[in-house]
Amino acid sequence: MSPLRFCRALIGVVVIATVAWCGAAPVDPPRDTIALGKAVAESRAIVLRELAPKVPGMAVAVSVDGKLVWSEGFGYKYLGTKTPVTAKTRFRIGSISKSLTSAGLALLVERGLVDLDAPIQTYVPDFPVKGAPITTRQLGGHLSGIRYYRGNETMLNKPFANVRAGLKIFENDPLDAPPGTKYIYSTYGWTVISAVMEGATGQDFLAYMDEAVIRPLGLTHTGADFKGVNDPDRTYFYRGDGPAHFTVAPTVDSSYKWAGGGYLSTPEDLVRFGSALLQPGFLQAKSLTLLFTSQKTADGKPTGYGFGWVIDKDRRGHPIYYHRGGSIGGTSVLLLHPSTKTVVAMACNHSTTPFQKDNWEPIIELFAPLFTAR
């Protein structure tokens, strides 16, 4: 696809919507309505022509100042019956689960239930000692030294009875680096965070997240990806290298990684969640600073990752916070641009997409024109 053309169309939607939603008096309200419709139509045409044909189904949502200005589904959630994607279709959001979890953890820090700089054995006493203390802060910033997936671990199709059982996959393995010394991306580190949260609250992780984050924010289509549950809104999950070769992805079980990669959601729910983090309210100002400030290695080098969020800047130097999610049969991205109070989310039901990248910079480039300060 042409990322710049796609995003220029999107920026038309957001600029016009900002005028409407932020209280600026339009010169000609009917003309603004027509212009908004034209911008949406142009964006839709680009998606249909250049992005949607490459995946079975996808959805896009954009909000400005916490108000939804565009939401639409494209393609199919189930190819077998040509069942269309709708605003309610739930996709695997992969590592955007970390962003959700970071909000739940921040609430526990606010309540004094979690000390981010205490050894994790304070909350998970039987987690093996690794020769140097590992803290929850290090886990959240991928500085713990705990390893990433190995071999076919992303294809696990084994149920784990609880969070603690999931730790057995990796807890006895040596660290890949001493804690604090090296940025090593690790979904397993977030499994440990969920165990810390359970130790601090005495609650099941999923129950706590539902009570503290999902229900209060009205994320009505967000929840754990339970295998085998009859969920009419959940999409089928696909892989393959083109429309003629789309096949249903292998069945996997996410119970070992709820906190770091095990949630389902919709782009609408994701922009609602992101909008709640654009200003203090749901979280205190100090919590937002925690989430959106790059951590540093022990020698003082910024990692570009805060707490469940990638930290970067747009072309004009304004902050941008985002996360990509990649999983079996699902790819997603969530971006926050606080300077313009804009949030964008995209999700699809395929393991690879045009907006899935091996590094973060191309994602910033993809959406950069959208985040023009106003």
C-alpha cells in the first residue's frame, strides 16, 4: 500500500472532525459535513484498494478528544460464510495486551499495593532467585533479562490452569542479561507482572483487570482469548500469502500470556482505552508519566520503551506513544498522539499485514502525517 496516501486521507478526517468536536464555529456547517464525508470516502477507498485485499478482514477506528470520528470494518471475520467484520468483531491484539495491563498495574501503584522497585519475590515468593534482584519496573520496561519466546512456543496449544502455571515455561531458565543492563523484549516478563499483581491483590489477574480497567472504561468487547468458548463476535484467525491462499490458522491457547499477549478487543475499544490515557483522570498524572517515560539501562541509555508503551516523537518533535500487536491470526496497532488528542487503532485477522513491521520506525512513518499538530 501507499502509507502516505492512506494517512493523508485519514488526516482529512481528523482535521475536520477536530473543528467539529473542539467547539470551533465552522463557517459553513453543511460544507463541513460534506467535507467530512468526502474524507471518509477517500480513506475508505484507499483501504478497499490497497490494504483490505491483503487480509481476510480488518477494522479501523479514529478518535479525537475522546470522541469517535471514524470506525469501520472491512472484509470478513469468517471466510466460510462471508460473514462481514463489524464494529463488534473481536480481534487478537497481541502485545497491546501489555498496554492494557500497564494501566491495571499503575492503579495498584497508586493504591500503594505494588512497589515497582521491590524484588519480585515480594509478591511472587517462589519465583527463582536469579543472582541479582529483578523488579517489576524492570519487567515492565523489558529490562529484566527474562527471555523471549523460543522455538515454537508461540504455537502453544496447552491450557494453563493459572498464571503461576504459566511461569513454569521459563522461570528456571538463565537470564539473557543481568537485570537492568540490556533491553530484551519479553512477553514472559509480563506474565511475571500478572503474577505480581495477583500477589499484591489476592485476586485472579483476569478478574482484577475486568474490575479495575475493562468495566470502568466501558471496554465492552475486550476480554481474554479463551480457547473453545462460543463467542459469536470473535473473528476466525487466518494465515497465508494472499486471498487465494488464506487458511485458518492453527489453534493456540493464550492462557500462559494473558497479560502480555492474550487479549481480544476491537479498534473502537482500543481508541476508547487510549483516549482515557490522554489526560489525568482514570489514571493520575504521575501514573501517566510512569507509562510514557522511556526507561533507561543501568548505564543511562534510554530504551525508547516506557511501561507497556513505545515512546517516540513525530516529525515535528511531538510525543507519540504506541504499541503493535502480533499473534497467530491477528495483527494490530494502537497509537496515541497527545498533542492533538488523536488516537488511532487498526486490527486484522491475519498473522501478517501491511502495518506489521519488524521494527517500530516504519509504523511511525505510516501514521506520521495523521499527527500534524493543530
